[in-house]
Amino acid sequence: MFDKVLVANRGEIAVRVITTLRRLGIASVAVHSDADVNSLPVRMADESVPIGAAPVAESYLRVDRIIEAALATGAQAVHPGYGLLSENPEFARACAAAGLVFIGPSPESMEMMSSKIRARETVTAAGVPVVPGCSEPIHPGPKAFATAEAIGYPVAAKAASGGGGKGFRVAHSPDELAAAVEGASAEGARFFGDSTVYLERYLDDPRHVEVQIIADTHGNMVHLFERDCSVQRRHQKLVEEAPCPLLTDDQRARLGEIAVRAARAAGYYSLGTVEGLLVGENFYFLEMNTRIQVEHPVTELVTGLDLVAEQIRIAAGEALSFGQSDVRIRGHAIECRINAESAAKGFRPGPGRIDRFVTPAGDGVRLDTGVADGDSVHPYYDPMIAKLITWGENRRAATDAMRKALDETVVEGIPTLLPFHRALLASAEWERASTCRELVEDRSWLKSTDAWAGGLG
């Protein structure tokens, strides 16, 4: 096992990793930008190292400075968290070249799954169902129109390296195709440095269901069941739960088998998530995230596992201590992302100082956060300030616990999604486990929820 690990991230996930490192008796090193010099992860870590100015390109994306910090402090391994450099194969290779262990999958697996085109080809060869579409680059012109006609409208033009709703445009007819392809290509180049685009059938309002897998370097692989992430806005997740409330046991087993098949095709080890779209009885592979997910706590609460600890043990060369038959689903868990955003203003970020932060307590309640009273939410970074997670014996009990926890949570000084979540969890749409898409996009309803926040919306 490692003696010291550097956490190459910030905010909530850095706190999350440091907490587990402390529990395992492993010393932690935080890195920080100039804006984060007094942040909660820096205050919690055993050591901290400055790595640059506030913009991520000048700090958290500086591979050279992160490697230097790890070597200077005597860290043996690097945990990348999620986002930032977590799915960057060159960062993993740089760690290895410096004699550091990258706590994650192999660079080769990351590369295989980072391109959606290559990922489609890989999993299709393994017998994994994918959304109908093409597995070759598309450019505006006659071939694009012919391909779209063969797939059938509406079609989605998707950046091969895209994600999080970036590089995703829908064409409902041939008149919209060129603009969709060009828009997806431009966003792919802007956000991911890759203008490659492919086409898929656009599935209207499917359930977004993902399967957590875990594998060691000894050939053992287990799925940890599924999470339902269907409550989204513009492909950005807002609420997640485990298990999916509409799956039968047979469907759950089939999805788990599909996810393991996809991960094995990539030669995968560490934590990973196979994301898919569920339409009726059909599950289609969407992509694989080669890192720990934001929503991993709901899986932890229903399985009793510490996924960060398991990730660290795998990186240290240990074999999984459990098999598929040892893992069971216990109860139901829900996660609400508490972002510094105004729902009424198109989910516009609202950075600023947190004047007061009151957190909930009680059985079955968990809050993962990277801030406290007096801390600031900076405009340079993602606006998520916390994740509120609740557990109950069933979905109804988990919902009741979440509604109580939301009411007990207070954030003053900045707008948040707390009033949005309070209203959503009280809705008939949530009660019947719908995707809540129309409700989420109803601006008049969103405006009324922000009124509860004392005018901060």
C-alpha cells in the first residue's frame, strides 16, 4: 500500500479522496491554484503545493507542475479525481515515466474509450448493442446526407471526443443537418481539441442508465449495478439514484453483463462506468467514463463499498476482495447536485462568497462538499459546491429523507439549486419516476422555485 498520495484535483472530489486516504492511514498532498490557496482540501491535506494561477490551463491542467509537486513531496501515487486530467492518457504516461502510480486505468484503455467512434467499434465487436449510427467521421456534404437518411431522422451529430453535452447537436430534418454537423465539429474542436464528428439516431427522452464496474489487474471484474441519471438539463446531470426504479431483476442482470463485456473489450481495470440509453427493453451503449463518477456515492450507499478505497487498493496491485455473488443492492439512494446556479436564469452560475452554510444531519444523510462558511465559489471552475445524498429502505424512504435534508440545508450569499431540488422532489413526475425532462425545461416553474431562495435567483 502507498504511504503518500497526491490528489491532482480540487473542490469536493479532492476532499472526498483525502477523507478516504486519511481513513486508510495514507498521507495526502493537495495541489492548489492561487484562487484555492485557502480552500477546504488544502486545509484538510497533510501537505499542499501551489501549482499556478487561477485558470485551470495555468494550474490544474499543468502536468509538469503536478508531477513536480508529487516528486518534491515524496508521493508515490497520484489520484486524478474526475474531470481535469482524470481521463488524459498522456498524464497517466507522464506519471509512469516519473515513477508514480496513476490511480486509474491504463492509458491504452483511456485512449480506446476517449474516442466515441473507436469505442463504438470496440464494443460492437464484443457484441455490445450501440445506438444505431455510423462509426466513421462525417463531414458536411452528400455523404452526410446519405448517412443520415440511412440512420433515419432525427439524428444527433456528436463530437467523437465530446461529453457533458458539448459537441452534441440534433438535426430533425435534412435542412438542419449541415448546421448540426458544423456546430458539433466546432464545439469538439473548442472544448476537446478534436473536430471529428459522427452521426447517431437521436433517441427522444430515453432513460439514462449507467453501470458501475470495478476490475483489478489480476483479471477479476465485477459490476456494482446501475445508477439512473435521467434527470438532466441539456445533457448535464442534476439528480442521480441507485438502483434504477424501473428495472426488473432480469434487466439488471443483463445490463451488468453488457457493461462487463464492454469493459473487458477495452482491457479495463480500476473503476469505470458504462453509460447507456434505455428505451423500453433495449439498452444501448453510449460511452465509457474511465474514471470515478460524480455520482459514485449512491452506489456506495446501496452496496456498502468505499469506491475510492477500492480504486486505491487496485492501483497498489491488490486483488478484489469480493466477487459478483458477494455484492448486493441494499435499499435506495438519491443524489442531488447543489450547484451555485440560478434555475430561473437558465441555470446561470452565481459565483461569490458563501456567507452561511448549514448542513443537514441524521441517519441516511451524507453531504460531500468542498466548501464551508466563508469560502468562495470562483468563476474559473465548475459551479458544483456540494452533493447531497440520502439513503432509505426504498425509493419513497430515500425521497422523504432527501426532502427533509434539502429543507435543512442552507446556503446564503449565492444562488443555488436547493429550491429547484425541493420542488422537483415534491413533484408528481419524480414520484412516478419519469425522466422529468419537460418539468426541468419549464422556465415558468423554475422561476417560481427560485422565488423561495429569498431573491437570490
